[in-house]
Amino acid sequence: MTQIERHSYDVVVMGAGGAGLRAAIEARLMGKRVAIITKSLLGKAHTVMAEGGAAAAMGNVNSKDNWQVHFRDTMRGGKFLNHYRMAELHAKEAPDRIWELETYGALFDRTPDGKISQRNFGGHEYPRLAHVGDRTGLELIRTLQQKIVSLQQDDEREFGDGEKYIKVFAELAITEIFTEAGAVTGCMGYWRETGDFVAFDTAAVVLATGGIGKAYRVTSNSWEYTGDGHALAMRAGGTLVNMEFLQFHPTGMVWPPSVKGILVTESVRGDGGVLRNSEGKRFMFEYVPDVFRKQYADTEAEGDRWYSDPENNRRPPELLPRDEVARAINSEVKAGRGTPHGGVYLDVSTRLSPEQITKRLPSMYHQFKELADVDITKEPMEVGPTCHYVMGGVEVEPDTCASPYVKGLFAAGEVGGGMHGSNRLGGNSLSDLLVFGRRAGLGASEYVDSMGDKKTVIADADLESAVTDALAPLNRAGGENPYTIHSELQTVMGDLVGIIRKASEVEDALVKIGGLKTRAKNLTVEGDRIFNPGWHLALDLKNLLLISEAVAKAALIREESRGGHTRDDFPGMNPEWRQVNLICRADGDEVEVSKQALPTMPTELLSLFDVSELKKYMTEAELTALPEESN
Ligand SMILES: Cc1cc2nc3c(=O)[nH]c(=O)nc-3n(C[C@H](O)[C@H](O)[C@H](O)COP(=O)(O)OP(=O)(O)OC[C@H]3O[C@@H](n4cnc5c(N)ncnc54)[C@H](O)[C@@H]3O)c2cc1C
């Protein structure tokens, strides 16, 4: 047996973004010994990149806001495919999670009367995003890290060992989760610096690894988003739900090429930014779908008045949910009304003064000035859609975040599925990761308690074979280059399973992904294990290929357009499909997709909607079966 560094923990949290840190805090508060593992440096996660804010119905800016309105907005945004229980828990618990952050030391922007300030965002009926300028994620992660350090200091004082209960393993990538008889026994990874392997014996793994954006070339996501948690869950026997739903954020930078895809926060539109095509037209008024027509202005004058008088006017269509805006921009560019670099114009300089822009949108000001030499206080930005967020994810029980199929496996944050349905509202991720990070930490701790004194240990044979697999690309000569395969995969996903899809193209993508999978069995990497990015990519590719197959297979099966899944050949929403979740399982190296009925929403939640609205989403049979009070 290869000698490898070995640890034993009650709970292993994979990921040190908001979801992972919040899960770890909860598990520690439950008295568990917790390992936090991150493949990047501590503090470098997507959570830190979040700009606009965290959505929570605190009612600080408009007292009409409450959890019921937030729940309604989330379900509407997700086009009613959300797991109702997750959306309910999220809407109810998000305010407490934000206030709790204040007790940990977070400093949010304030309203004139000293409450946490809340800003407008697409799809949210009232100003709802708690924020710190446009650097909210930085404050969130700083605060959670500070809480971890304070817990470690308590342990140092009490036990003389600050790492007795929480230890952070940074720059360590997990490559395998082990199970025995359907229950987790541990996981294994490698130090990115030395290439040395490390094993963790544990009964409970919380996946908090974020998303899959690196399957695409134009993306707001960074190198960490290779779908590791998604793929590891499937390989361990877990399931993914609705992987066809990917959010293409409408506003990424389109120029210069080296920064294409970098996010332009929705706060620019929340704070009054308008979208225009190359003819100077505010085109979004042409793209308001029937389901949203009642809530959105139909003239520029009304949309403009809404910023100062939201009570008596409807919001401008620039603030439609992201899927609608992204599709509209795509159509304008396709119709030849795009900017010189293939985007549209986003202009906030005509609404806010330079002082307001640099105060409210400091990161955007610097981003455009430094990367594109554009002064957004004076001129418009050029923007276009960028792959941003995956709504699909690990299928979990809403209350505990536990996989229904693998005992001891939990998931929270972007890697979790179900909460956002077919489209996530901006701001709902930061609150999602706080609400479900906490619940996952709690669920994992309760599971560990239920095990009593039973000891969990990874089988030696499992470890041995995982090490052999991981080393294979280094021991092989004359095979395929991982960078070539990755680049080809990104081309396939961008061109054939991108923002607009059709059957023939997705079928073509699946053939090509199959070919890439075969070639990837023969990867070769030059050099040794010591900080070798080619080897790291070779290990990540296995995950990227598996989740890309899941996305493409689910995208081919769902014959309708909804949220983050647009089929050119099935352009409308189909109420029959609203009743269906697509579930991906790994069958060996292949992804198998099956249909599963959505859970039924209880009457008290259904009654929050007018029947006229439910008619837009439900089948005749569902409408007839509605209880009396909703009819
Ligand atoms: C530019 C940008 C702006 C955004 N703005 C907002 C916003 O304003 N509001 C909002 O609600 N949402 C926003 N989002 C989305 C939101 O930031 C993310 O969805 C959210 O932060 C994800 O949090 P997480 O904890 O699930 O994952 P992350 O914060 O990404 O953390 C993932 C962690 O997992 C680790 N990891 C991954 N794989 C492995 C592995 N194999 N082994 C070990 N560790 C691993 C990573 O190193 C990292 O520590 C934004 C996203 C981006 C990219």
C-alpha cells in the first residue's frame, strides 16, 4: 500500500466558499471535528467575486417585503420548477442568516435610518439585496473566515490547540469520494504544490464545490469551477437534478478578448443602467414575455419614473430575470444590431452622476477603466451573455441537504440542485449558500451523531486504486494533451449546447463528447507531480467531461424552453414538462438520465399565487385538481 498522509474527521467540508464555511461553522457549533478543504487559497472562491448582494426579505427599504413575496419571486424566476420546499426555507430563513452575519462582524451598507441597505435586482419585486457597494461577496467571505478564526481562538484558549475542532487544508484538491454499502467512508485528494496524496476517513462529506462554468470558454467563472462536486457525487452513487439549466448572465464583458466573459454586475441595471442596441433603441421593451407583462413597464417614461416612484409605476424591462435579458441580447446581436465587438450597450452614465457611480459601483468603474479603457461615468459599456451559474446540481433532501441515495453525502451552495428551478434570481445564491450551508452542517452533524461510536475507515484497496488512476497520466507516454481536450470540449459546449440549443446540434455534441471521453482515457502529462498544472487539468477533465455529458443529455431530453434552457426547436414552455425533473446518474463512465415527478406544492404555498398566474405554468389536470381555496 502506498504511504499517504491520513486524517480522520467527523465531517469533511469540500470547499471554502460561503456554503462550505457556513457548513463548517455549524458543524463545529454542533461539537464536530471538521476539515475544510479547498483547492484554491482560503478566501479565493466564487463567493468572494459576488458583487451585487444577498437577497433576503428584511423589508428594510420597502416594508411590504416579506418571505411570501420572496418565495413568489423565486418560484416565478425559476418558472415554477424549483423545489418548493427549498424555495420556502430559503425565503423564510435568509433574513436571519444576514442578521447573523452582522453578529459575526459584517458591515453592510446602511439606509439613512441605519438599517441594512437593500438594492433592486432583476425579478425581485422590492429592493431586497443586502450589499456592500458592489463587493458584497468579499465582506461575506471575510466575515465567515473571521468567525472560523474566532472559533479556532476559542479552541486554542480552551484546549491549547486552535485546530482541534476546525482545520483548513488549503490548495488541496479532492479527487475521490469513497463509499461502502451506500455510505461514505472518506475522500482522497492531493496537495497541489507537492502532488502528495492525502486521505480523510470520515462518515460525512459536505460538497460545497460550486459550479461547472469551465466547461465553457466564455464564462464569468474561474479555474476552480470544473464540476468536481457534481461529478464526485455521481460517481459515489448520488444523483444530479436538472443539469440542462445553465444561467448565461446577460452582461459579461465582450472586449478586449482577454477578459471576455468577466461579469458586469446586475447592480448596474438595478441602479438604473439601460440597454440599447447599435441603433440606440432600448430594445428590452420588445422582449417582455406574457408571463411577466403585468409587472413590467411598457413605455420608457414609466420605466424611468419607477426609479423614483416604484409605488405608482412598473419596473423597466432591463430588470426582467436574467434568462429573458440574455436571450434578448442574443437576438439583437444575431439580428445585426450589436456593437462592434458583438454585444449591446449598457449605459449608467445617463442616469447617475460620476460620484454616484464611483460610490455605488466602484468595482465596475475600475474593471472597465483598467481592462477596457472605458470610463463608465461618461460612456456606455459593451456587454453580452456569459456562462455564469449552474441551476442543476446534486439532488438533496431540502431540510438536511442530504443525498437521498448516498448516506453521509451532503451538498450546499451552487453545487446543490433544486432551489432555483430553471433560472436563479440574482442575489439568491449568496442567501442560498448561507441558508443551506448552515442546514448541511447541521444535517451532517446529526448524521454523524446517528452513527454512534461506529468507526469509518476507507478500504485500502479503494485508496490504492484511486492513487493508481490519478497517477496514470504521468506514467503514460505519447497520449493526448489535456489542454487540447479541454479546449475542444469548451468549443463543443459553447457552439452546440450554449444559450440556444436544438436537437441536431446537441446530438452532435454528444457524439463529440463521447469522442473526447475516449481520447481522455489516454491522457499524457509531461513532468512530475510537483505543482504541475497539466496534471491538475488532467484530473479535472474527468469531471468536466462527465458533467458536460450530463448537461447535453438532459438538454436533449427536455423538449421545451424554460429559464436557462432554450430549445430553438421547442420554443415555448410546456406545462407537461413543468411536472418533470430530469435526474442524472452515473452508470460506469456513462450518464443515464431519467424522468422524476416534481414534489407537489402544498396548498398554503399554492394559495400565494393567483390562479390566473398558475394557469401560465400548470396543466389542465393540475388546475382542476387545485384545492377549493386556490380556485
Ligand atoms: C463574478 C460573479 C459575481 C457574482 N455575484 C453574485 C451576487 O451578487 N449575488 C449572488 O447571490 N450571487 C452572485 N454570484 C454567484 C455566487 O457568487 C456563487 O454562486 C456562490 O458564491 C457559490 O458559492 P459556493 O460556496 O457554492 O462556491 P464557491 O464560493 O465557489 O466555493 C467553492 C469552493 O470549492 C472549492 N473546490 C472546488 N472543487 C474542489 C475540489 N475538488 N477539492 C477541494 N476544493 C474544491 C473551491 O476551491 C472553493 O473553495 C456571482 C458569481 C460570480 C462568478
